[in-house]
Amino acid sequence: MNGVSGISLQERVLGVFSRTTGVDVARHLDIGLYETGLLDSLQTITLMAALSDELGVALSLGEFERDDWATPRRLIAYIEDRVRPSTVWARG
């Protein structure tokens, strides 16, 4: 899935993460974000807001599951699921 200027969604998520936390995790997609201290609760809220602004996707603390954000790879997959258009089945 490509975004603005041919930048992939993964690159956009990683860019927002880097700008928000000051850490580039692009080469470490399976690093534990919470267990290593790269994310804490305040940074998670800040990252949610930044991702919402950048990607135009609604992210809510009420729907937040820490496990979904445990690694950069899982965070990217979560965001991909959130921005993927839902399929609506018409009933006849």
C-alpha cells in the first residue's frame, strides 16, 4: 500500500515513530518496544496522536492493546489493518 509520494505505509509509520521517540527502529522490526523502554505510556499516547494526524486514522486508548504495539512489526500490522478499507457486503 503506497501513500504520499510513493512512500509505503511502513515507511510512514516508522518515520512517525522516529520523529516521535527520537529512535530509528527501521532495522529492528522485532525489538520489544515496551520491554526495552523505547515506549512507555506517555510516549504511546503521543505516538497515537502523531499517527492519527499523519495517517488520518482514528486511534483510541479505549481500543488500545499493548500487545498490538509490542514491536514495530506488530505496530505496522495494526496500523495497516486500521487504514485498510473495510468491505461492506450488500444484501439483496
